[in-house]
Amino acid sequence: MLAALAVLGFLLLPQTRAAAADDRPAVRLSASQAGKGGSVTVKGTGWRSDALLMMLVCGQAEPGKGVVGGTNSCANSEGRAVTTDKSGAFRKKLPVAEPPAPCPCVVHVATVTGDTQQVDAVLKVAGHPVKALPEQAGGGRLSVLTDTGLEGSSGVLTWFGAPAQRKLEFTVGNVGSAPVKDPVFQVGTSHGVFAPQWEEQQWRGTIAPGKKARITLPVELSAGAHGDYLVSLKFGGKVLAEQPWGVGRPWGVTVFWLLLCVVVPAAVFRIGMAVVDRLRPNRRRSARAGRHRTGRLAELARLLPQLRLPQGALAADRRAAHAAPTTRTQALGGTDTGTGAGAGGPTSSGAAGSGTSGSAAGGPATPLPWFTPDTDPGAPAGRLSAPSDNSPTKGTT
């Protein structure tokens, strides 16, 4: 009975190994060689169901060593994305392009999200230069011993679109049999479904077998980057750790554009108003000229009473002033004279004769009692002033 079970287990062992091999991701190409501008059909099996994959043609790579230069050695512009079916298989054409790094070349297929899975298939790009891979010291292997962390904070300039910067800190240990000197790590950042952009970072130092070291590597995003990013760490073609990184939106840029939308129209309006004010007539100058004319007229009106009158007008004014008392006396004496004349006395005629002769002699004409020299229509122009106290009617009743 035991012998039968042993024979049965021996027969089932190859099938179990084959099933395990089938569970691992695998990639096959329709052709092992193609030229630039052509295409190859990539077939894959053993991947996770409904997984998003990225296919790239990369240089300086081999299936056992991976892509030495990371995705910077791949033709990223000609890459293709594909999604596996329920059974974890896919089939898609990939255009052949010359990678930036020399061959040996591979078709690199890797998952974009979730657990990292990657497979390389050899592809010879016709006409592309070939260069041997750099030698790597064997025997030393690094392993991440602690969780990775991003240290640092964003400054004020990050609010205005400056690149966000952090420091990736982790502890590694040498689990190999040889020391590792000046290891070169690859730090990649990815956003959404896009493949990581790898950048080489060299750490100066030596890690002896069985020892560990704390390593800090700088990480920087592009200007204005925001959202959820994933920082990956790779060494020797293997991804050692991944760390999520949430980057806030640069609100300072938004505020800047809002202010720009307000300030620029206001500035254009002010410039336009300045141009219009320059082209139209200057009202301030007109107002100043008007004020100057008004001031001159007021000064002239103030000086006008001080102007000297003509000599003829002054002489007439003096004669009128001297004649006023005589006229008042004659008016009072005329009543007595009339009374005497009615009595038949010769004095009245003599007075009359003298008065007539006085008028004929060229003396001033006797004005009527109710006219003053200033208000007599026939009198010459007198003073341009108020009536004087020399009026003949003043003080009589």
C-alpha cells in the first residue's frame, strides 16, 4: 500500500511543478528580431486577472538582470498598455522602436498597479547598436529591513508651483556573502496608471555582510505636480519598497491667476482712460483761464472807483457845488421879491433885471428847486457817487 502511494506521488510531482510554473507570469513574442517601424505580437499568460500592464522596448537589459537603466532606457513614447482577461492572459501588438540605450534589448512587461510583476523577453532590434552590460560585483544582496518613510515638508514656494521635495529614508541589510560598496539605487515616481520614471541615486558607503545601514535619498517631483503619487525603490533590477505620497494642490497658482484676471483688465482700463484724458481738451486749463479772467475783472472793478475823472467833469462838479447855496437863497428870497413886486416897488424889477443880466452874463443856469445838480437831466456829468448833503431840498419842509 505504501509503495503504491509512493509511486502515485512520484507520478503527480511533475504535474504539480508544471502547474506552479504555469502560475508565474510569462511572455512570448511572435518574432525574436524586428526592425524599426515594424511590430511584434506579445502574448502573456499567468498574470493576475483584469490587471493593467505596460509593454516597452528597452535597451541595456537582459531577462536575468532586468533593465539596468530603468525606464529611462526604454522607448516610452511607443509603449502600449494592455489589460489581462479573467484567466490572466493577453495578446497585443507592440510597435518596434529604437530605445535610447544600446542593445541587448528586451520587451519589458510590468504591472502598473497592485503587486509588482515584471517579465522580460529578448528582442533584437535590427540596425540598433549593441553594447555589453556593465559588470556588477556579485555576492552582495541588499534587503529592506524597515518600512520606508518620506521625511520633510513643503515650503511656501510649493503653493506657487515649486517642485515638491522629500527624503526617502529606509534601512537595508546585506544578506549576501560579499560587501556592497557604493550601491546605486533607482528611485521612481508614478502617478495614476503611468509607469514610474526612474532616476539613479548612488549612496556612498560600504555595507559589510550581515550589516545594515540607514540610507536617505532625495525625491523630487516636477513643478506644479499634485495628487497621489507612488515612490518606488529598486536595486539590482528588483523593487525593494514602495511608499505612497499625497501632494497638495498649489492653490497659490490658482489665486495668482484669479488676481491676474482682475488686475490686467483694471490696468488696461486705466491705460485707456489715461489715453482718452490725453487726447480730449484739457478742462483744467480752461478752468484756470476762466479763473484768471474773473480775477482780472474783479481787480478792474476794484480799481475803477480810483480812476481820476476828466478835468471838465471835475470843474462842472465844483460849479454845481458852489451854485447850490445861491439857488437855495434865491428860492427863499424870490417869495419876498414877488410880494414886493406885487406892491409895485422898483426893487423887483431891478432884481429881475439883475437876474436877467446875470443869466445873460454867462453865469450858471438856475436849476429848478426840485432838481439837484446830480439829478438834473440837463446838467453835465458829475461825480459817480451817492447824492451829497448839498441837495437844495435837504432840510426844507
